[in-house]
Amino acid sequence: MRKKIVAGNWKMNMDLTEGAELVNEIFKGLPVLSEDKQVVIAPPYLHLTQTASQLTGMIDVQLGAQNCHSEASGAYTGEVSASMLKSAEVAYVIIGHSERREYFKEDSTTLGKKVNQVLSNDMKVIFCCGEPLDIRDAGTQNTYVEGQIKEGLFHLPESQLANVVLAYEPIWAIGTGRTATSAQAQDMHAHIRSVIAAQYGGDAAANMTILYGGSCKPSNAAELFACTDVDGGLIGGASLKAADFLGIIEAMADL
Ligand code: PGA
């Protein structure tokens, strides 16, 4: 059975004190989760060792990173490699977030290399895809997202795909307060699953966790997560407030 996941992407927010407090607050309110459910917290790099020590012994909550470099090591000033993340007890790495694609010009070739770095260091990838508003308005979002998935992931053998989680994040919904409707999310998630099935077969598709991201909050999480092909969420803004993040985790816990 595929896992349900709620992952918090703090982006470039929180100093170390605020981050430690947020994690403590989340712990205080964390509901009991069944084995098929997982929470991921992805703070900025600087927080990782601190957050890792707070998470020691936790199974329900795993550590995530927001990015890694595409090469294994070397003269890349300011960058962080996948093996460094592994040594900091990171379990999941977000790759291909639309902000990375847009502001840091990360293309499919780079993203494919990053995916390989994460997987070869025995961590899991949260691979983001999603269309901008003009593509949605033109009605070509399925082809667009399919292209992102093929270019970033289809070089992988099926055995590796088991360590990939997908996150569908329509760019027009990220940080805008404009969420995709549950019908829009379900349609795209079903499409993504069919794309995986066509390449890797029905079992691989059925086992693939596909998260929704984009203005997900406690008030809409239950409806989104109730969709057949939506297996949880990648949460930005609402992951920065313990009460909101816990509200979203509750929506997953109730499934
Ligand atoms: P948001 O961000 O929840 O603030 O819309 C989602 C994301 O970018 O992962």
C-alpha cells in the first residue's frame, strides 16, 4: 500500500530558535499515525542537524531537505551535496520545486542528476511538478506536467522509482491562497498515475505516493486528501505555524 505523507517545506523562513520552537510545538500536538502515514519536515540546510537531533527516535516524523547539488562533491562554493545531507540524517530531499526551476534556472538535465544523487545516497526524492497559469488557461497542463515527469524521472529503473514521491504543485496555487479544486487536483493526480503506469506498469503506479501542494491549509486539506489519487500534501506557508500544520496532519490521520 502506498504511503500517505504530509511534508512541510519551510522555504527560507525561521531562524534556529524559531525552528526549534516550531518543531517542539508540532511534537506536542502530533496525533498518533498509522504505519502507512508519515510526516516530513524540510527546514533550511542550516537547521538540519538541530532538527535531526530533535527528531531522534521518531518514526512518524522524518527529516527532509529542500534541495541538493547535482554533483557528488567539489569546487561548488556555497552548495551542499546529497552525501552531506545523508550524513545529517536526512531521509527525503525535495527536487525540482518550481521556485528552484524559476529563480535558479534548474532544468530537467540538472534535476535528473540531482535525483540520481539523492537516490544513490539512499534517500528518497520528493519530485515536484506543476504548470504555470498560462499553461492551465490554455488547457495543456496534462502534457506539460507529463513532460516534466518524463524528463526528470524516466531514466530511472523501476526499482528506484519506489524511492520517489511525486508532488503536483500548480504554480498558480503556490503561496497565492488560490488552491486547486479537489476536482482539478484529482484529475491531474489520476493523469500522473496513468503516465507512471504506461512507463512502469500498474503496480508501480499504484504504489506511487502523489502529494498535492499549493495553498493547502487545514480548511481544505480534508477535501483534497479525500480524493482517490491524492496521497497527502507538500505544505509551504501553513507548515510555518504549528496549529495549521497540525490541522493538516490531522486531516491525513483521519483518512
Ligand atoms: P504553499 O507552498 O503551501 O505556501 O502554497 C507550497 C509549496 O511551495 O511547496
